[in-house]
Amino acid sequence: MLPSENRLRRRQDFATAVKRGRRAGRPLLVVHLSRDGDPGAQADRTSDSRPHVAEGTPSARAGFVVSKAVGPAVVRNLVKRRLRHLVRDRLSRLPAGSLIVVRALPQAASASYQDLERDLDAALKRLLKAEPAAAAPTGAGR
């Protein structure tokens, strides 16, 4: 189970992560990550009463989207439980205050736990490494 301080619940938080964050797609899932420094990532957090990692630093929070395209309720719930467990173990890798939304694709219904783990790790690796490359000057190396 994901602790309550690490859960995304509000529609606005999901929208922030999806619209303003970076995205990494894999065959089984799509991961959206909005970091603390992303524009709009701090919207409406100043009056927050959620527990924080350090004074004034909110913890990373995660949300999951598993649509009916994935399968019937039993299958969707299985996929959500697997994804919650995988993300819980990886929250410490994320920057404080970041928002992550994991959207399961229909192929996730028949995927094993190890397949979901592999795709999630690959997506997070891509998203967490993307920042230094984006900060490099465009004319570097010429």
C-alpha cells in the first residue's frame, strides 16, 4: 500500500503531472513526471497540510490511471496493485515534491510483474536522466 502522503488524489494534481511534466512511453505503460522545479508544479501547495519530508519540502506523490481498456475490474485492480507496489519502492529515487502518474496500457493486463517492473524502471531512468541533457547548450560539441 502507498502511504497517504505519497498519493495523488486531486484531479488538478493529475493534470499538472500530465500536462506540465515529462513523459516516457513504454509498451506496457506511460509515465508522466513533473518535478518540483517544473512550471506550475508548486500550484496550490503553499496551504498544504500533508506531511513533508523536511520542513517546507513536500514528498514525492504518485497516481495511477488504469482504464477499462485494460480489462475487467479484477484485472484493472491487479494491475493497479502491482504498479502501486513497484512505485512505492522507487519513490525515494524521485526528487522531493515531484508528481508521477503511471498510466497502464491495455497490454499491461497480460504482463507479468517482472515485465511491469522492467518498463517502469526504463521509463523512470529515461525521465530522471533527461534533465541534464536538456540543460546542455545546443551548440556543444561543434
